Amino acid sequence: MVDVDEHVEESPPGAALETIRERLDDVDRRLVTLLAERAELIGEVIDFKRAVGMSVVDRVREDEMLARIEAMASQVGLDPRMARQVLRAVIDAFTLLEVEQLGGG
């Protein structure tokens, strides 16, 4: 009788972790691509605000975005606090870009 286990090649230790890390790297690449797309749209927002003399910060819009993101996060099983914190960092980074280009607050 042949022992089937003798013929099964085991993955080296850490191979599963490497596969997971490769998938994480792919997610990170997609996130960066989305941030670049967001940056292009923010450029359009900057142009609009400059043309009509709007202020940089729109707290009502930010609050609406954060609430919407928290709801979406809950729907997909992501901790809404994490989603809010990440989006808050994204908003803050792009607001800084707007301030640099438009001045003021």
C-alpha cells in the first residue's frame, strides 16, 4: 500500500503568508490608483471653487461623507470606526491640497 502523504508536497513555511502579502500588495496598488483618481476629481473641485469663490472647507459635506462611509462599512462587515478614520485621513490630506492651491479655509 502506498502512503499518499509521502507524495504530497508541502508548502514551505511562510508560503501562505507570502501569498496573503501579495494579495495585500495588490489591494494597496488598487487603493493608490483610486487615490490618484480622487486627486484628479479634487483638481476639478479646486477649479470650480476657484471660479465661484467658494471656501475650501465644507464641514456639512464632510460629515455627510463620513456618515455614508460608516454605513457602507457596516454593510460589508468593516468596523465603521476604521472606515471613518481612514476617510478622515483622506479628507484631511486632500483638504491640505486644496488649501495649498486655493489658500484660506
